[in-house]
Amino acid sequence: MNAKTTIVLVALLVLVASYLYFVEFNAPPPPTGTPSIPTEISPDGEPLLPPNALAGVNRIDMELPDDEAVTVERVGTGWSQTAPVTFPFNPSDVELLISTAGNLRYVEALDVNTLNEDNPQRAVITFSGGEGEPVELVLGRQTIAGRGYIMRPGDPVVYVVNDALHTALLDQPYRNMRQTTLKAPLASNASAITLTTPGHTIDLTKADGRWLLDRDPAQRADESAVDNLARGVGSARIKNFIEDEPSSMTRFGLDEPEVVITLTTPGVDDQPDTPHTLRIGAPADMESKTYYATWSPSAEPSRVVFTLDAADRERLLVKPDALRDPRVLPIKTLDIRRVLIGKPAAAGTPPWEMRRTPDGFTLEGSDETIDLIKADDLLQSIVGLRGAGFVHEPVSTTPAAVVEIDADGAYTLSLHPGETDEALWVVKRDDEPYGYLIEKAELEPILTPDIVHAPDPAAPAPVGDNELVEPMK
């Protein structure tokens, strides 16, 4: 080796040493917190998020395709969409979404710069309100073999994960997570129900635990019928979600819906009462098998249009008489202390009167022994009177009998022969504005009461004070 070659080699060594010293050894450290691309990944994958990163989450924001932004928040013990419209979500579906994101594992980590053009952003989901910082996940495209790309802001890594989260957000409408049942209150929890149908408006209110029609104490409602009405709302099933926030409700027939039912629950702790309203509009198909509808579980009207089966609408088409209590007297036989039956049409006929005593019953003006079984049967006949229908017009016939009853209150019944049907009578009670249609056969025990103990024809007949003879054969 000559001197010239030695000088060149020494110069090269100086250059290499200078590069290592000034560039590599004294290079500034990478920014604090900047993740590096993972190189050691187990065959089962590595967790994408730290443990409990999504614990206590109470808000989820989703940026979905077509520029649709959706917010879902925890409300009480459930979940509800709160933007851009309000509608309850299935809690199990939301919890599954959170669990799916929290359990993601990546099987490969790629440099983001190598995939920019091949990995378009498809959705962004942000979990917040939990125990830690908000967690934002950017979903890229799905790949073969059930995989998908996912990124985190500020992270130069594209993670290859199973596509469960992609499937949940991108392969089906997010509206599939909405509840398809109407969480309507039961009648036992409501304080008022208003029903509007073609030709009728029914106003039901609860007073002292009993339902009344038109806020009138003289118009008792049938508790089971009111309960079935409320359950009819809760049993309705949403078939399809049609549109959110339409520009007009007219094309759905919801600007002036034919059927509207509002169930109101009382406020708690000085809070206002809460109305829950179902509105049903026009048919959604040519055969009227489905109808457009909205559901508002609060005072604010809903802008979410969906469809219901015609059967759900049909259940609400009830008339006022279908909600009336068919019982003439809402009392029990043990409540009755006195029964008086007068017959205005039979002039000069004294009234028939029975009173309850500690030992049984007595018949006014008679020393005859009363048959307790017959007396109880009479009371059962009175208490068991139920109308097969109702009459709202004045009754022109003279009552065949007027019955006064003392029980938990004083009641007066007038029994009128039918005007067009002799077998179907009308029973009017006190100041009720309607009469009950009842078969005459059901009234016979009251029209001709028989409670006297009948003597046994086989028993010896008395002769004198102490003498008995055998009955003749």
C-alpha cells in the first residue's frame, strides 16, 4: 500500500467517524410520546387498547359514511341517540359495540405512509365520558380474511385487526341499534290517557286509583280495558325506520295524524308530568298493511318516521263504550247492608226490604225464616249485573222496579223494560249518563225475590202446641 492510498483510507475513516458522531450519536431524540411501529407481535395478536380504556364510557360519537354524524349517550340505565335526532337505542347493542372496540387485537402493524392511498377513511368512532381520556378510532377499509385497517390519531401505525367493529358500523345501518319496541308506560304507572281516533276523542284520567272517562266520576272506566289499551301501545313493533327529520310530515300523513294516543306519567319531585305519544298517519303501502308513525317518549315531538303493522293500529281503534266498566255496581256482596225493591208500576204494592243483621238477614214486615243461601244468591245477582252494551238516549219506559242498595255508599237502580226487545232491558244507575243493556233473565231474581226458607214437605206437620202428625201419603 502506497502513501496515497493510505491517505485516502484515513480520509474515508474520518468522514465515517464524523457522520456517526454528529448525525447518529448526537441526533435529537424522537418526540416524547410518539409511538413506534411494533415489531414483536404474538400469534394471537396484541391488544389495541390498554385494559379498561373504555370503562365507564357514557358517550359515543360516530362519523359515518355520507357525512352522517351520530351521537349516542347513556340516559339513566339505558342508551339513547341524542343527535341529530333523539331515539332510544338497545342497551345490549351499545354495550356490544363498546366491548367489541375494547377487545380489538391487532395481528400486524404497518407504516401509515405506505397505505395512505390504499386506506381511505371510512368512519371515526370516539368513546368518551369514561374513566380515562377519550378514545378515538379511525376505521379504514376492510381486507380479505375478515380483517380491517384501524388507526389512532397521532399514531404513525395502521393496525390490522379483525373486522368486527367494521362490520358493526359499516355493514349495517346504525339504525339497527335502535329499539323496535315502544317503551310505553303501563296503565298502572300512568295518570292520564288521551286517545284520538276517527270520530272519537277519549279522555281517561285516574282519580283515587280508579280510571274515569271524560274526568267524570259518574263514568267509570273498565280497569282491564284501560290496561289492555296501554299494553297495546307497548306491544307495537317498529318494522322499518323510514326517515329522520323529514322536511315535511305531510307525505306521511303525520301533519294531522288520524290516530294519536298519549300516556302521561306523573312528575316526581316537583318535575312536570311526562307525555308519551304515539302518532299514526297514512298507509305506507297500497294495501294498507303498514302505517307511518312517530313515537315521542317526552314532551318534545319526534322527527323519526317509521312504520307499524296495521294490526298495531287496529288495536287502538276502540270506542268509548269499549272502555266503560260493564259492572252496574262495583261492590262486593259482603258490602251490602240493605236492599229495598219497589215496583212503581204496581200501585199499592209495599216495597220489599231485606236487611243484614249480625245473625244473617231479616225481611221487613215478615216473621218468615230467611234462607241464607237464597239471600246470598240474590245479592250475587245484584252485584253480578253486567251490561252487554250501553244506551245513551233517555229511557221512555216506566221502570218495572227500583232497587235501593246500602253498601259502601247508597245506590239506586231503575229496571226498565226494553222498548224494542222485550228480552233486553235497560238498567239505569244513579246519575250515570248512560244505561246498561241486560238480559231480562238476569233480572228475574231481582224482580221476583225469593229468599224465604221453604219448609221440608217430608217433615212432620205441627198439630197444637206439642203434637206432631205424619204427613199424608
